[in-house]
Amino acid sequence: MSGLHHNHNHARAAFQHPAQRVAARSLLVLAMAALACLPGCERPSSLPDGVVATFGRMGLAPSQFSYPRAITVDGSGRILVIDKAGRIQRFDTDGNYLSEWVMPETADGKPVGLAVHPDGRIFVADTHYHRVSIFDPDGQAIGSFGHQGTGDGEFLLPTDVAFDALGFIYVSEYQGNDRITKWSPDLEFVGVIGADPIHGLRLSRPAGIEIDDEQTLWVADACNHRVVRFSLDGEVLTTFGGFGRERGKLRYPYDIAVTPEGTILVCEYEGNRLQWFSKDGQSLRVWGEPGRRVGALHSPWGAASGTDGRVYIADSENYRVQVIKL
């Protein structure tokens, strides 16, 4: 802005109401201070702490959320989010709304997990219906498997879904079962992982699961505040975490993701942060703090790693998705 423009505005202020003249002078002082500061001052970023975008707010319209609590990224980089209204909304990489559909049944409760199969099908942990529901890429229901119970081929409150390189399907569940079940590509029950105690503790609400490029299974063991790594045959390979706020500790890890770099990203629901670990359990980075502002989190339920280095966070009680790139 030129000095001529400043002087013109100042002259006009003489004909304004006294209160308006005070406001005008205040704006003029701020503008002059900003000009005097350049180029030596660094402008504060409007999106702090690695945040590159946010989208969503409270509501039921497109691009709004009723408590988002599961998030994933498909093979094309599109983001899928489930909220507490039982809706699955799809967005492009930049958070622009694309489409949505509603779960066929929601009276008994809403899903808390989903994953996209390499062939494009969407598998939803239909939690309160004790099954996994399957949709085609357009959101049309095409099948389901499992039913309520504690035996082979049965579920109690499934929480998440993952796939291995051979097409086998893994489903986590809690409230009594607290285990991972393995299913064939043809949706036939194969076996159970994690039913026995691990270092004296059975799995307690395994809330998020993922399989890495080495074909090992990572589990966010939420109520034990730890991460457990299994072979696909069920052997325990690694555990780390423990309850606490310091680095390396966890407070209710509700989701887990493997980044393209091979680090383990953990979303802490009560910790209100993300934490990155090496595969041997060393804390590498922490991001986030409790709060409402952009760059803070309030009860984040899930996080998903994109192929471009972005991380998408279901910032549940802030009713939004935050996108970060660190």
C-alpha cells in the first residue's frame, strides 16, 4: 500500500465521527508499523505447526461432521470419513467434498472403522451390528460377513479392518473377544490372533490395526495403552508404550498407521496428539496438544497417512479433519 493511499485515508478520517476517527488512526498506526517492519519481520503463518489444511465443521450437510471417528485414504489418495451419523463421506486430497452414503442400518449404533481393499471395495467395521459390511467403490452395499458371538466366525463390536498382500482380511474387536480374527479372501474364517495374554495382559480394546510392507500386523491396544506387533501367524514380535504423557508413552491409542517411510503413526484419543515411532518402539516425533484452535486436537479418533507425506486426522470433538505435513 502506497503512502499516498495512507494520506488519503487519513484526510477522510477528519470528517468522520470521533469514534470512527480513533479507529481509523489505530488502523493507520498498525499499517505503518507493519510497513516499518518489512522486510525484517517474518509474518506468522495462518495455519500453524505443520497444518496445511482443515475441512469440516459440526453439522449434517455435505462437508460437515457429526463427530468423525474413522478415516482412511484409498489408492487414489481420496479420503473417506465415517461420522456418528453413520455417514461415509468421500473427499479429494485437498478436502473437497465428492460424495457420501449412509450405512444401511444405524439404529443400534454407528461404525468406528473402515479400510479400502486394493481392488477398491470398502470394508466397514459395522461395530454395533457385529459384522463387517462391504461396499463397492460407489458406496453400494455388496455384502457382509460375521455375526454376533464369541466363537469362530463371530464378532463382538468389531473396530477395524486390514488386508495382507495375499488378500487375507484381519478384523479387530473388543468387549469380551478383544482379539484379531483372520479371514480368507473368500470371507471364510481362518483363525484368531492375540487371544492369549501378552506380557501378562490380554488385548483390551484393540482399536486400530494395520499391516506393513514386511507383512506384520500392528495393533493399537487402546486400553492397555500400548502397541503390539504380530507376525501374521500370531507370534508377538514387539510391544511398546505404557500409560503416560511423556514421549514414548501412550494414552488410549485409538488408531495406528504405517507411513510410506515405514514409521508407525499412533493417534492418541486421550493424549490429544499423534506420535511417530520406529519399528523397535523409539519415539521419533510428537505433534499436537489439547485444544480447539487449528493445530490442537480434541479427542482425535483416527489418523491416516497419505502417499504424499500428508497425514489426515479425524479431530473428533472439533468436528473437523486436520491435514498436516511435517
